[in-house]
Amino acid sequence: MSDKKKELKPNTYKFDTLSLHAGYQPHKNAGARQVPIYQTTSYLFDDVDHAAALFNLERGGHIYSRISNPTVGVLEERVASLEGGTAALATSSGMSAIFLTIMTLCEAGDHLVVSSQLYGGTVNLFRLTLPKFGITCTFVKPRDTEGFKKAIKKNTKGIYGELVGNPGNELMNMPEIANIAHEAGIPLIVDSTYQTPYLCKPFEHGADIVIHSLTKWMAGHGSSMAGILVEGGNFDWMQNDKFPTMTKPYEGYHGLSFAEEFGPTAFTMKARAEGMRDFGPCLSPQNAWNVLQGLETLSVRMKKHCENAEEMVKYLSKHESVAWVSHPSAPNHPDSALADKLLPNGKGSMIAFGIKGGKDAGVAFINNVKLASHLANVGDTRTLVIHPASGTHSQMDEATLKFAGLSHDMIRLSVGMEDIDDIKNDFEIGFRAARKPRLVSNQ
Amino acid sequence: MKFKVNGDDVFASTGGRPFDKKKPLIIFVHGSGLTHMTWVLQTRYFAFHGYNSLAIDLPGHGLSGGKSLKSIEEMADWVSAVIDALGHKRASLVGHSQGCLVTVECTSRYPDKIKTLSLMGGAGAIPMNPELLSLAENNDPKAVDLMMDWAHGPAGHFGGHPVPGLYHINTGTMLAKSRTIQNTLGVDFRACDNYKNGFEAAKKIKCPTLSILATDDKMCPVKEGKKLASLIDGSQVDIIDNCGHMMLLEEADRVLTVLKKFITTNYPPLSS
């Protein structure tokens, strides 16, 4: 027998267990082992007193599925647990999660500092749509850490970015930018869609709110639209007077102060109570269930995605038809040291590469691959390709494309889980077609 | 709301309603290292049903000023001073965990002031695991992680929060880490460990008393809670199945339902 005293260790559930179980208790759901799909609009009240208590946030529960739904609630709690957050709110898409976050944070007259390298739809939201609500933005290149600091104004209410920018794969220095945000008394909001909590937990690196398009790797099968915002619970809304809608009495709930009442979950409570009530981008229970199926295998899938992606980086880097490759796993990637620190479990499965021959070659490549799917999505189990300048980012003008780090020869590749040899063989077909126009013109 | 006690700022959540001196007063006292926010699923109901429902932050905790008090006896006197500072002569007390030690001691010291006493996850004594105590006193965040692990029952570890979207283990962790651990949890754990008067204090209590206990409570097991309750004349006991020490979050609805019946019966609201 050993005399050594056993060290006390917390036995809270770990990532793989949480991805299967968090947020759900079968004994409260007729013993159903799988999460039931609560396909209902509304929920019976016990009596008038119970109804009033639910409407007034005096007790937890469900009223109407625009505000909350038991199936969606399991998903919300599960993602919050996986991210290490206090609370989460699921929405009908990633874009509605972003919109709801900004509308919960900001009022007309407010300003945001935003990374310039974002999904094209997000750029348009910040550049064109939010100004219609009186919310303006300053774009800063993701590697320009000091630029984020310089762009902060008196009315700035947050910094927003994607950890690994879409589609150029430039990393923002999340820990340093979080410090900049916190010194200014504002939160850092990170879209972590590319990473999923398996690859990176932004709260551990200073982020305050995390957003996902669950449509991508979290659901993972290209079947369902969904989004979510997750709260870290660490941001002190009462430290200054920048966030009156969080700290002052809110007329919509009898003078409630969200920050005083709900502290580490105040942002999510406000986003649900106000944002879902007024904007209503609710997630359907069927789609929530589909995402839950994906989450059950998240770590298994992410390992395979990353493994295939690293193989493709090696393959593309040596290929005669490829001008350049950008992926955080590549040793020559300018942010590889930062990626090693922030993405220890894998660098993700998004690759950007330049095809020799420019736009025409890119079009020929896209039109000739057979296994890889040409479509406007990422994070499917299947391999996906697109030419951003003519697809996802086609609504940008030339100057904006350049500022966002896009070039006309760029192909965006979302590496799937197929056999790696089959993906490479398919790419050979595409590259042969891409070389053909040049061969013809050279003759 | 904020007010002063012994020269320091005290923060109390009023459940979203303004303080009204005409209404009967309920004071909710949180557990070790935690804050008023642990009570959010109980306080708002009472605030909207004819009570001044105040979840206080103990000195040095949450949004209150001052330094953490070093003994349960000091905390008991401080709760009495809170009642005085609010201009009330009487109050109902509700405590969780360490808050039970505080409210039991307060009720025994100031029997004329306390109308009812409600204890959640209470015991006559809460001796601390020496290693856990040492971690907390040395500002080690592992102390919070261990507390959150032990404080939630097996079902609570899965989640399934009554408020959609909240993951309560992480929420509790954030509350316990919101101030410097050694100055809140460390001081509180030492105060609990030192306190030996719980059973004697319980014998002096004459007001209506309710104990809510949970079958999976590892921190204050049912048998300890029953032992305390057995020393209080006429004490009611309610036991929740499949629930751990954080019953006010894990089974918030059940706790509110039992608490509502007990308090409104023994200390009616203004409207009735």
C-alpha cells in the first residue's frame, strides 16, 4: 500500500463527455436517451401566477418557442459547457447570432473596431447595414494589433474579429487584442466558427463573447442552418458607464438591471429577453437536434478534418500549379507561432491557395473538380471549394477585396473527411484543366 | 441597491423592484465565496409578490465594499445590522450553506428580529477538507473547481438548467472567481471550519423554520441537515431527490415552490 496522499482533483466532465451529455437529463424527459425534439410553439402555464412569473423572469421555464425551446435549450447549454462559458443563445443562423450580439451590445451612435478579414456577409453587415442603425465601424487588418488600439474611440463598445480570418487565414493576436479591449473597458467578441471549441476556447485567451455559425463544423454535415452566441461571464458591465442598457433599469422588464440581476449571464439574458422578443431569429427544434447530432462526434471529426488539411497543405505546397498556400500549419505561415499557442489541437481545415494562371485558371479548376463540391459553405464533412472573388466575397469592390486580403487567384478550400488520396486525385483533375488554357495559348 | 453598514457599502439585489419600507423584509444570505446572484431564481418572485426581497453580498463579496468577515458570529451580527440599517424591526432569513450557519447564529442571537428561518443545504457545522481550505487560502483557482464539482449532484453535472441556455457549473465558477479567491472563499472556508456553535444556537431558535435538503448533497449531507433540524422546535424538512448542494440552481423551481409556501404562510406579504 502506498502512503502517498491522493491529490484532490475536480471530476467535472471533460470535453468528449460534455459533447454527448451536457444540458440534458433523461430522467426529466420520460427517460428518453436521445434528446427529444420538442416540436411545439408554446407551453402550458400551471396557473396565472406561474405565467406572470415566467414572463417576468422570476423563474426559469419556457413560454413560446421564439424565446426558448427545450431542444434548443439543450444545444445552448451544451455549447456553453464546451466553450467554458456561462450561458448561450442559439439563433437561426450565424449571421443572426452576430446581429443579435451587436444589437444587444450597441445603440445608435456607438462604434465598433472590427477585423478586416471576415466572411463577406459579415463585412457587409458591418460596412453597409449597421450604419443604417446608427452603428459605425472601423476596420483594422487582423495582424495590426496596435491598429485595434488606435481605432478605439470614446463611443467604441467592442472589438470584433475572427480568430483565423476568412478566407486569407490571417490570425489576430487574441490575447493581446483582449488586453487592449479590457484596458478600454470594452468586450472582445470573437467569431470562432473555424475553430470550434475543440481547437480553441477563446474565453481562455481573453474573449468575452464567442459566436459560432453552427452550420459549419459544429453541426458538420451540411444539413442545417444554426448560430449561437456564448457568454464568458467574466466581463464587468458595471465597471464604467459605457453599457447603460446592461446596467440601468430596463423599462421592458419593470426596471430590471440585467447586470445587477444576472451578472455572469447578463448578456445572454438580455439578448434572449429583448433580442429574441423583438427580432425573433429563433432556431427550429429540428435544426437544433441536427446540430446536437453533429456535436456528439465533434472531436472525432475535427481530428480527421485537421489531419486531412495538413496532408493537403503538404501536397499543395509542392504542386507545380500552386503559387502559394496559406494555412496556419504551414511552417512559413506568418502566424505559425501564434497558431501553435492558440490552436494546440489542430489548425483547422480551411486552406487558401493561389492557383498559377490567376482567375481563369481558378475558374477552370473549380469547374472541373468532381469530388470537391463547389458551393458557398465551409465545414461540411465533404470537401468544398470556392473562388471567393467571384463567389462569397463577390459583393466587394476591388479596394475592399484588397483590404480584406483577397486576390483573384485565391481558391478557398474546406477540407473534408474523404480518403485523402481521393481528394488529391480529384485536385489533379482540376489542376490539369487549369493548366490547359495556358498550354493552348502558349502553342 | 446600495446602503451603508458599519461605514461600508453594502450591495443588495432587490429582485427588480424598488425597496419599499412598508413591505415585509426577506434577506437571502449566500454561501462561501459566492454572491447575491445565486438567489436570482428565488428573489425575483418574492420581490413581485409583496416583499422586500434582498439578496445581499456579504462584506468583501460581489458588489459590496469592506473586507470579508472572519467569523460566522461576526457575519450574524452584520446581518442583524443590515436589518437595522434598512429601518426594519423584523425580517425573514434565508440561507444557503455557509449562509445557514450565519442565519442560524443570527436567529439565536436576535430572536425578536427574525420572523422565519429557511435553510438550504444547511448543517450545524461545516468542517472543511484541509486541502481544500489550504487551496482557497492560497488563492488557488482549483479550490473553486473542486467546490463546484462537489457542490453539484450527479444530475447537476449534466446541466439542464431551469433557465434556458445557462450552464450553472460555469456560472457558479465565475461567481466564485469574481473577487480574489483567498479574500472571499479562503476567509469564508476558515470561518466555517472554525464555527462550533451551530447545534447550541439551533436549540435557541423558536421561530418557524424550514430546512431544504438534497439527497446528493456531498457538502452538507441529508443526515447532517436532519440533525440540525431535529434541534429546532417544529422545524419542517423538505428533501429533494437527484439534487446536490446547489439546489437553489439545480432545482430552482422546487426550492421556490417550497419556500413560497413556507414564507407566505408564516410571514404574509403586504398585499394579503
